[in-house]
Amino acid sequence: MATGTVKWFNGQKGFGFIQPNDGSSDVFVHISAVERAGLPGLTEGQRVNFELRTDPKHGKSSAENLSLA
């Protein structure tokens, strides 16, 4: 499981980005992943654990299985 910091998240738009601690590219996070984790939302600077999932249909990666770090 990776750890990172929320770069920004817009609850109204339903998405944001996490900056991984390992220095890799920012990771997209969708509101549905936040809701599945039982979190009310994400705030800038918040540290989170996540798994990187690649959508086989579109080939794009996103954060899943979120938890607070």
C-alpha cells in the first residue's frame, strides 16, 4: 500500500489528486473511492494510504482502498 499527501480535492467536482511519497506522478482520486472508504472527503495536505488501480478498459490509474495515514 502506498502513502501520499492530498494535493487537492474538490468535493463538488468529485475528484482530486494525491502526491505519492515515493516521488512518482500524482495519482487521480475519484469521490466514489473516498465514499467507499467511509471518508467524508479529503483536504489538502491530508496524509492517506492507498492502492494504485489501473482501469483495464481505459488504462488510467487511480487511487482505491483509501485510509488515513
